[in-house]
Amino acid sequence: MEDANTSDEEEFHESEWQEPELDDGEAEEEVAEVQHALVPLKQNDRSLVPLDPLAAYLREIRQYEEMTEEEEHEMAVQYTKDGDMSAAYRLITSNLVLVVRIAMTFRREWQNMMDLIQEGNVGLMKAVKNFDPMRGVRLPAYATWWIRSYILKFLLDNWRMVKVGTTNTRRKLLYNLKKEKEKLEQQGFEPSTKLLAERFGVDESEVIDVAAGLGASDLSVDTPYNAGSTLTPLDTLSDGHSLEDQYVNEHLFDAFNDLISEMKDSLKPIEVQIIEERLLSSDPKSLREIGEENNVTREAIRQAEQRLKNKIKAFISERLPEAADYFKESD
């Protein structure tokens, strides 16, 4: 969805949208701020205040009401069966506020809220396209995972470039590192990180970080420090997950746990026990222990666990698309 077009004559009360002061773990306050911004203005409660893009967008989407379950089902059937694009439009516009609420939870990770909202809207459209109204799940619940997926992907794709260009020194390196490397090669020098650092007058670690952030293996960050050594600058970097990977994993873990809780309602008691006492337990019970508690063999529990893993994989991959790559890596 595009930003609303506004004129200079449009008015906006400054209390309609105020950037909230966020406390850790208090997403409800963030949602409350959005709801406050979405309350229609009284005609006599307006003053001449410049309208920013976010405020303009919030005013635009106020016109779209949320659907009842019956309306949502009817529109979804019209779209999936008849390809009715007007029905798809209604499904999308009725959930634009949901996208804003979800985007708000990521606002500390990205300053421009409209970027997050735009990506979330793409996820919403993808959710509408794939939504099956016959499965008994409301669209907002289904769309939440697509919206979060697209926002997370946007953050992950952009985080590294933002990180390597956050200071004047790093911006200088970002724009000139490869050019200087080519210049050194033309002069007959090996463009090592040490030599590049000397040329730019910065610490070698700065060159390593920026080169790694750019994914620029051709900048000799994988060249040994000297002829008698096998140690490279990249070897000195952490071999653990990057900060952005850790961030995404944390969000995936939270979303995964939410989905598992939702999934438990449709599982057999023994399957719930396997999840709680084996798959998610920090001190998992053995197959034999669970088998004895249920008067079945160890092999029966092993087979039940494998079926359960496949069931979880299918459920999570459908509802949490950004987790699909993680399942592929573990196959």
C-alpha cells in the first residue's frame, strides 16, 4: 500500500501520533499507541501541524474497518474460488492496522516505520494469496506469520549494510575499499588488510569488519597474515552466529513457541508429552521412560516422535515461512 497523498492544507493534531517511549517487553504499550493514533479526530480538535508520512498513512487506513468472521470467510471464498480481486482488496485493507501493530514491535530495530509497514504489507498480500478459508483459521492469525516473516527478512537483508556504514570512517571504507584494493593491485602490491588499514589510517579491525560486512572475500580478508602463517584476518572473527542471525533466531524461537502452543490443541496427549518432556525439555526423558509411562515400547515412542517431528515441520513451515530454510539446513 502506498502512502496517502496529502496537501499543505491538511491539518493534523500533534497528539494524534506521538512516538512512544518503549520499555523492554511491553508490546501492549506499543499497540496502545497505534490504537490511539488510529482514533478518528474530532473536527474541532485539529490544529495546523505538518503531517508526516506515517501520520498520513495512519489517517488513510482508518477508513478501513475490520471484518467480522462471516464477512472475512465470504470475501476469502470469493477470492479463492472466483479470483475476485475486489474481495482480495477488502481482505488486505481490513488488516492494514494489523501490519502497523506488528511493525511497531520492530521499531527499535529500524527507524523508518514506513519501511517496516511496506514490507509487512507485502507479507499480508502474500498471506491473502495463500489463505484457505476452509481450514477454520482466521486471516489475521494466519497473516501474522507472513507479516513478521517479511519484516524479519527486510531487517536481515539490510542490517549488515547498515552496520558497516554507521560511522564516517566506515562510510569512507564502504565506498572506497574496493577502489583502493584495485589501485594497490595495479601498483603491484598485495592488498592485505594491514596495508589497506595503513592507506586509510584506520585500525585493521575496521577494514576486516567492513570487508566481511560487504561479503568481499576478494579484499584479502582470507589471505594469511604472512607467508609462514595459515592464520587469516577472518580467523580472528567470531565463529559464532552474527548479531543479526542471533536477533532473527530469537524472534523465530518466540514465534516457534507460540505456534507449538497453538498446535498442542490438536495433538494427542502422548504427543504433547513428547514435545514437553523430550523435544523442548532442557533435561529430556528417554524414549524408554516415556514408553514405560504409557505402557508402550521404546520403538513405538521413537516412531511417534518421528511422526510428530514431521507434523511439526509441516505445520511450522506453512505458518512461519521464514523457518523453512532452517528446516532445510537440518535435513
